[in-house]
Amino acid sequence: MKWKERMGLALSGALIGLTLLLIVDVHYRMNNDGFGRVSSGVGGAEGGASNGAATDNQGSGQVGSAQAAGAGGGASAGTGGVVAAAPAIPPIGGDTAENQYANSKLSAAKVVIRQHRDSTILHDKVQYAQPSNISQIVNKNLNKPKSEDNSAANEVEPPLDRYADLQTMLDPKGKGYVILDGVERDNPTIAELLRIETESRPNLTSFERFQLLIRKQSLYSDQDGILENLLRSMATEEVVHIEQKEGGTQLKLIMDFESNGQAMFKPMRFPREQETLPNHFYFTDFERHNAEIAAFHLDRVLGFKRAPPVTGRLLNISSEIYPLAEGQLLHTFFVSPAGNICFHGKCSYYCDTSHAICGNPDTLEGSFAAFLPPKEAAARKVWRHPWRRSYHKRRKAQWEVDGDYCDLIRSTPPYDRGRRLLDVVDMAILDFLMGNMDRHHYETFKMFGNDTFLIHLDHGRAFGRSKHDEISILAPLYQCCIVRKTTLEKLINFHNGPDRLSDALKKSLAQDPLDPILWEPHFRSIDRRVNIILKTVRTCIQQRKDTPNASGESVDEVIIDDGF
Ligand SMILES: Nc1ncnc2c1ncn2[C@@H]1O[C@H](COP(=O)(O)OP(=O)(O)OP(=O)(O)O)[C@@H](O)[C@H]1O
Ligand SMILES: [Mn+2]
């Protein structure tokens, strides 16, 4: 063989050798990626499982993946996966006694890893396959469609924005707000308008005193102790008569007390942590007695004083409700298979055996709302809420599709002057803070005319979704871009602390006999929503500034001081 041929052969041999080495190396590396491949294998199985059963929830998707990894048809990917984990720890070369000892330790480690992975899989399987109670199912379902949550709850909190820009505008020197003239600020009581003497009558019950001292500008005042007495009376006085409230959709009882006072009773149906079911519209949601209680406190803490006082109370169905029940209501009492005393009353929603109100075994929680004066003494006007939702599962309301909707409203009496539109915005702020979408009507006392506060009634459907912030509730604010100065001030103060709105609310709720009233996540939602409201106001101001023909004044038109 010639020298050149020998060289050629040697070179090709070397090349073949190198190529073989490379192949071995690549193969080895691929095996080392065993874990990565296992997880992608599992991922694939998971995708397949959940795609295959499109109606499956997240939980069973995971069960599917666990099964595929453990034993499924994807045995080569799945089972292989667990075994393939082994080469992740390559054996130590050489057959010395020392190396043998080290390798025995390593295989023990591999077994531990494998066991850990198996137990994790098993744990997932148990956890997802057999939710042990209803709240687990509900929470799991709520967590499922991430796109449905508006994720605010999961966001890492940004550094605290103290809204110094808005604070400057509120400063009288900053001149960032408009003072509204021509607003009626007289503040008579119902007693004064009806010429009923109250001061010389110490025997008035707390119910009578509350009703007679309702004012044109607020439902009660804090100074005179009337509120505390009224709440105590409703929580402790003996109930002497019970009647089902006509009208409305869900069961309510009118409770008469020994002192002749009356309260509207809404029973507890579910535990505090039960939230609005994902497939329930706001108009089919169950009413929550604790929402009525919390709404009264929230309204008061915000300084509105426009919601009737509400207290929580424990009742005994056998001794305090059943003996007083009459007629149709009486015929709906029964003992459940669990031995609890139940009733369901008669109404258009959820008044049947499968939605019964049950005691434990006969103790029942409920909310007691103080009755407003009878219509004969102080008639009320019922107004259709301009931002009412459609109450139809496929239709939208005009305000949802018309960008200029507020222009229409603010030029229509009574929204064209006085405190009315600012009150509507206050009500939207209250509703947004507690997630109440069920504001179809509102009421005012006729004797006070149009320049009076709006009565905040019916909050049974608030506090239903702690993770979700329903921005559309704020439509009156962001479509009209006006807010009452005192309301904005309060929100900024709560936002900047040290006492946040949640702290103030918690402190207030602690006075209720049924405390704790709210499930903890709702408190976090409230503070988060305060921030959203402030951001919305800032955006309004920015939009005004950016409007091409905006004068300095139009910028100021967002924050309005009407003296309330
Ligand atoms: N504290 C109260 N004093 C007097 N009347 C009240 C009081 N609370 C509510 N009402 C009257 O009873 C009606 C029904 O009450 P509420 O709205 O709380 O029940 P509801 O079942 O939610 O009704 P709907 O299904 O119509 O919304 C109210 O519209 C109001 O006119
Ligand atoms: Mn209602």
C-alpha cells in the first residue's frame, strides 16, 4: 500500500471513530435529559387527556396525566419516564470497592426520587379525583378558566401609589374641583315635615325614633345613639309575628317585634365561603344574609348612611319561627333526612324542597334589616336605575353599547342638576366595592323631593366573587367622569392608610352578633377595588386633559363639591 493510501485510510478511520464517538455522546446526552422528556411526555398526555374529554375540569385533566405517566398507553413515554430518570445520575466508573459503595448510594437516591415522584402523582390523583366537600368543587371550578378571572387577585401588588396628583386637586389651593351651586342643602327630618314632636317623647321605641328622624340628606346620623339602640333591639327583642314578604324573587320574612318594630329577615342559605356559582347570572344568584349585613356596614364606614341598619341574629326555627308561621309558609316546614328543621316558603326563585332553608338542627342565622316608615306615612318613589342591567341572558342594556350614554342621562331630569347624578356614582362605587350587579331600581322618599339621598336597598347579591372585579359596575363613574369630592377624599384616605377600608369595615363588622360576617378574601378585594376606583378617576382627568378643545375648567369638572 502506498504511503498516501495508508494516510487516507488512517484519516477515514479516525473520522469514522470520531463520528461514532459523537453518536454515543449525543445518545448519552439525550438519555440524560430523561426528566425533561418525562415531563414533556406527561404534558402531552395531560393535553391529550383534557382535550379528549373537553368537558372535564382541570382536576380530572391532572388525573388523566397521572394515569398516563403511571401506567397508561403512553407506557414508553410515561413509564419510561420514571425509569429514564435513572441516567440523570450517571454511575461512577471503575469497579473499585469505593466506587461500588458510591454507586449503591446513588441507586438508593434514584429509588427515593422515583418514590417521591410516584407519591406526588398519587397525591395529585387523590386530591383531584375525590374532592371531599362542596367548597373544594366550587373553588376548583372557580379557579379553572383563568381567562374569566380578571387576574387582579393574582397580581403582585405594585409599589403603593399615594395619588398625590388627586390629593393636590382636592386641596382648596389646588383648585382641582368644581363647587356646585344651587343645591338644596336643607336637612329636615320626617318628623319635622309631618309635624310630629319627638324631643318631649322619651317613650318612643328605637324603631319609631329611627323612622321619624330619617333626614332629607341621610337615613340616620351617628351622634344620638339611635342606631346602636335600634341594632340591639333587632338582635334581642322577641319576635311576635311572622309574615312572608310579598313581591321580590327570594324568600323574605317580615318580623314583628314586641315593641311593634318591624324588620326584614333574610335567612342564611350557605356558608360564608360559598361564592356565586360560575354559571349563575347576577339575577339568578342566591341571596346572602351576610351580604346584607356587610353592605350596611360598608355604606356606614364610607359615611354615606343611606342603607337601612342591618344586624345578624341567630334564631331557633322550632321555638321562634315555626310557632308563628301561618298559611302557606306553615305548610312548607319539614324535617330533613339529616334531622334538621327546614322550610322553604313560597316565592318565584328557590322556594322548593331542594332549596330549603335548614337549621342546624334548628338554629338558623339571618339578617334583620330595620323597616323604613310605612308608605302611608312616608311614601317612596321607585326609580328605574339608568345603568340597570338587562336581566336577560342574551341581551345587553343601552349603556353597555352606547359610548355617549351619559350625555343622554345628564341632560335628563333629575340627573341634570343637584346631587342626583353624584349619588348614582356613589352608589356605583359602593356596588363596585362589594361586587353588587343587582341594582335594577332605587328608591327615594317622596316628601323630600328630588334633592334627597338615594336609599341603598337590597344587597343580598353582593360579596359573591372575591377574586373578580366587575369593572362595568363603575360605568356611571367612567362614562360620566364625575365623582363627589368627599367620596374621593375618603377613598384616598383609606387607600393611603394606616386604616384601610378593609380595616375600618372589619372593625365595624366586629360589632355584629354574628361576627365574622365576611369570608376573609373579600377584605382583600375591597382594598384592591379602592385602588381601581382611584385609577379610574385619574384616567378620567387625563382624558379631559387630552381632549383637544379642553379648557382648564373642563379638567376640573371631574371632581365636584356639592356640599355633601
Ligand atoms: N328595610 C326595608 N324596609 C321597608 N321596605 C323594604 C326594606 N327593604 C326592602 N324593602 C322593600 O321590599 C322590596 C324587596 O326587597 P329586596 O329588594 O331586598 O328583596 P329581593 O328579593 O331582592 O327583591 P327583588 O328580587 O325584587 O330584587 C324592596 O324593593 C323594597 O321596596
Ligand atoms: Mn334583589
